[in-house]
Amino acid sequence: MKELSLIKTRNVKEADKLIDYLLNRPKTEMVGLGLIYGPPGLGKSRFAKQKAIMEDYIYLRLEANMTAKSFAIKLLEVIRYHLGMSQVKIRGTANEIFNRTLNILKNYDNIVIIIDEIDYAFRSQKILGSIRDIVDETLSVVILVGMTDAKEKLLLADSHYFDRCNYFCEFKEITESDIKSICSQISDVKIEDSIIRIIKQKTKGNIRKLIKALYSIETNAKNNNLSVFGIEQLKSLEIM
Ligand SMILES: Nc1ncnc2c1ncn2[C@@H]1O[C@H](COP(=O)(O)OP(=O)(O)OP(=O)(O)O)[C@@H](O)[C@H]1O
Ligand SMILES: [Mg+2]
């Protein structure tokens, strides 16, 4: 199986539109805040990480036990790293550290910060407030990435603010045409068109499950010296 960093699925194309929209917005009139959300295994984090590598964006993943202070420290660290600034030990209160970050960001107008696992911030008004300040007080684009209910939860947490979120992009089940293109790009075995629909049903349009299924298909094909995989071979595969 070949490893491809970012296959252009329908979701990836839609999320590209979100970034284009926010980068090209009238900066003084609109805040640069967007949200990517959807069920597990559809490629939200893969998109976020790969875009950050490819386009030199800042990628930050929230963690389960993050506090306002550990968030402020991590954010300042990744921003300093991104800008090639020296990494001195970070001291001070959460507010002091966060204000240092804001002051740095105010000097730039094209920084994109992607914050993954935003769901962990829903229980911390302070972290959400800090993100709001970045969006309000700087020209940075901030893209939040979260689970299916992230949109409702953000609005519940702070409706005054987050209904100003300028672009929402929901990741949906991958399409049959995505599956066909993924199979042809990464699989060393030829997957017949006749089984694409079945693969979609079994993997529920989830890329994580699809990759696992393709790995089983390849292993089975290798063990049986097959170069093409069709409906008969699929029947013998337990996971399908
Ligand atoms: N565009 C893509 N190109 C190549 N592989 C992908 C792509 N999207 C997803 N994958 C594969 O699917 C796996 C799951 O994707 P990812 O972790 O990004 O899902 P997620 O939507 O962030 O899920 P969760 O909500 O559980 O965090 C990845 O580890 C990768 O193997
Ligand atoms: Mg993820």
C-alpha cells in the first residue's frame, strides 16, 4: 500500500474553499474564524496537519486536560517556533503569556492557526475567550476543528461570538468516487469497480475504516497471489 499524505477527497476540496474564503475576506470587516467539523475518521485532522505542513500554517492540537495556562504556553511555543523566534523559558500568568502571544500576532496579517480537537475547549470559557481575542484583535485566520456537534456546542458556549464564525465546513461520508480514487492511488491490488459500493457500505464512508479494509484486501491478495480483487474474493474476506 502506498502512503499518500493528502488525497483530494470531496471533503478536502470543501475545506480548501474554507481556507481560501477566510484568507481572501475583507480583513477589516470580517473576522477570520472558521470551523471544520464532522464524525470521526473522515480526515479532518489529516487535512489540518497536512495543510499546515504544505502551506506553513500553525497547527495546534488541544489536549484533554488543557488549562488556560497550558494552552497559552503551547500557543506561544508554536508561534515562536513558526516565526523562528528563540525559545526562551515561558514564565508568567496565563494572562501575561497570552498577551505576549497577542502582541506578536498583531504584527502579522497572514498567519493561519489551525486548532484541532476544539471539543476539549468547550468546558473552558478561558480558552474559548483567548481564541476569541485572537480573532478579534488580530488579522490572523483561526480554523477550529472538532466533532459532529462542535458547531452547536460553540454556539451554546458563546453565541454572541461564535455566530460571527464566518465559514462552517462539515466533513461528510466519503463518496464512491473518493473511494475509487483512493483505491487506485494507494492500493497495490486493482480493486474492481463492482465492489466499490460494497466497500462504501461496509466502511460507512469512513477513511480510517477504508484504509484498514484495503490493508486486509492487500494482505489477502498477496497470500493468494491475486493482482485484481473483485466480488468473489471479497466474499472470502472476514472483515467485509
Ligand atoms: N485526505 C486524506 N488522504 C490520505 N489519507 C487520509 C486522508 N484523510 C484521512 N486519511 C486517513 O484516515 C485516517 C483518519 O483520518 P483523521 O485522523 O484525519 O480523521 P478525523 O476526521 O480527524 O477523525 P477524529 O474525529 O477521530 O479525530 C488518517 O490517519 C489517514 O490514514
Ligand atoms: Mg481528528
